[in-house]
Amino acid sequence: MIDFEKVKLKVNDKEITIGCVLESNGSTANLKTGAWRSKRPVVDFDKCIGCGTCWMLCPEGCISKREDGKFEIDLDYCKGCGICANECPVKCIKMIMEEK
């Protein structure tokens, strides 16, 4: 059996125990992670009914409500998982290949 109190790692000049929670002064909201995706969501705002399903289910929290009540995706943070497009009840979100 491993004694985790004795198993230490050094990260950024801090000694941590394996399996512990790392303290962080930030989150993914501070990092533009959109460059990771291979597909990106495109919203057809004419079809959007403003239900908020995409907003509720987005694991990255990169969807926000516009003034007109519809929802838009911040592509700087979207990782292209496609949950929004898959779960949209009116299928107003399509995933298209990212062009680099």
C-alpha cells in the first residue's frame, strides 16, 4: 500500500501530495481554449427560439444570452464538443469543420 503522505511532487516550486486538490488563482475562463477544437458551432439565429438549452448544457459556460433573448457562443472558449448542437430542440446549431 502506498503512503500518500510520503509521495510528494514539486510543481511550480510548491511541494504537493499526490491526490490532493491544487489551489489555483484562475480557471479556464482565464485561458482562451477555443483553438483546441476541430469543429465549431454556428447558430442560425432565425431558427433560434431562445430556450436556453444550449446555455444550460454547455460544459464550458461559453454561451451567453443576447439582448434579443437568443444565445450566442464565445468561440474563444468553445472547445467544440457539440453538446449544444446535439441537444438543441430546433436544431438551430450546426457543427462545421474549423478552418485554420
